[in-house]
Amino acid sequence: MKLLESTVEIGLEKPVKLLHVTDTHLALADERDDERKHALAGRLGDPNKEKYLKEHIAYAEEHCDLMVHTGDLMDFVSHANVDYAREVLKNEKIFFIAGNHDYSQYVGEAWEDNAYRMNSYMQMGYGLGVPMFFNSRVVGGVNIVGIDNSYYLFEDWHLWRLKREVEKGLPVILAFHDPLFEQSLYDFHRQRVPNECTYLVGCDEEHLLPYSEFRAVQQRPDASTLRFIEYVKNEPAIRAILTGHLHFSFESSLTPTLPQFVTGGAYEGVAREVTVL
């Protein structure tokens, strides 16, 4: 396991420790799955993924108050992946919110939208046994709120639900799969992979210019998304954001008081211990 360490200071009486894990990308298939699923498992499968996941869970159980998994637990929807994920998520020490691959049938074979998401959700048998679209849990006086933004958008009901969570009067840490746009993160990603889009939520038209037409359409924010982001940036109860999706680690701030932590791929053993003080 490759452990990163970060701190968020919000004035708690007693520290809370979170283990942020993201992008495990389990790639399993068995006799119930078709040839395409088996081909994906053969190409993307790696026993280290399960090994690292077990290490992350064991570390969280011994050292942390909660493990926060921000999506792509599975690489694609298969009987074997769903069974494995459901068993993992029975663990009360794990908080989960979905990523785009948790609904992916064959990895990039179709345009992904709400209809695609719901079709996969139903094929799983109504999800993975835990909330996948919106989740919240209070631990040590901190409200962890997870929202599925895996297709680069927020909906009006997300904002309504988030406001209800804020009304609880506790400090909030948000958990998303896709990071929100922030200039230094955008620049770092463009320098790291110059010919790719940055996969960030909330890019304006200027920052979408280098993207291919497909990626610009995919990641262009709508009015509901922009309203959501504006609320997040201006709500003082929201104290930090945990995200993944990019498969590298990065720390930055959306505002002077709102840090965003991107954690690298759990499939490579990466996890981040966040101490909330």
C-alpha cells in the first residue's frame, strides 16, 4: 500500500481519521458472464487489485474511523464484479459513492447518460446494496456526503439534498468521483498529458477549447451543475472535497478555505489518510 497523508483543520474536539480510496477497478468475470466480459477481465484483470483492496480495508479497520471510497470500485458490470463489490460493501467501515465505471457494461462502448446508468443499476439488481447516487454518514461530528457526479454533471435534486445535509449543522466533507475544475489541477493535467482533456467538472468554454468535440460535449457543464458548484464554493459548512477519477494524486484549493484532494488509483495501491482536526 502506498499511503499519502493529509490534514484538514476544522476545530474538532477529537480527531477523525478517514482513509480515502478510489479507482480500484476490479475486473472479474466467471461462468455467468459473456465472452466480452471475459475478454475485459483478461485484459484488465490483476490480482493486485484485490490484494490492495484487502490491504486498504484492513488498514482502515485498524487505524481509521471510516474508509471513503469515491467510485470505480468495479471496472465494468459483471456478475463476478457485482458479487465481489456487494460483499465488500457490507462492511460498515466503508462509505461508498459510485463512479462512471461502476455502471460501465463494456468500458466505453456507449454514450453514458442517466438512462445508461439506470439500465446498469437495474441489471445489478438495484445496485450494489448501498446508496450509489447520494450517500451521507456522520462520523465523529463530521458529515460525509457522497454525490454521484460520474458523468460530469450535478442535478438540481443533488443541490436540494446537499442543502438538507448542511441544515444538520455539522461540518461537511464532500465525496465525488470526478474532481471540480480548479486552475492548478487543470494546468497540471494538461502538462502531464497534453493531448487529453482533463476530466474535470465545471470547465468553462475557454478551458474546453483544447478538447475534442466529443469530450467537450461530454464535459460541458449545464446550469444545474454550475449552480451546484457555486453553492459548494460559498457554503462555509463545506470544509473539504475528496475525489478520484484521474489516477494521480493532487492537492489544491477551490477557495482559500476549501481544499480538494485528488487521490491516485487504488489499483496501484494508493490511498490517502485524511486526519480531520
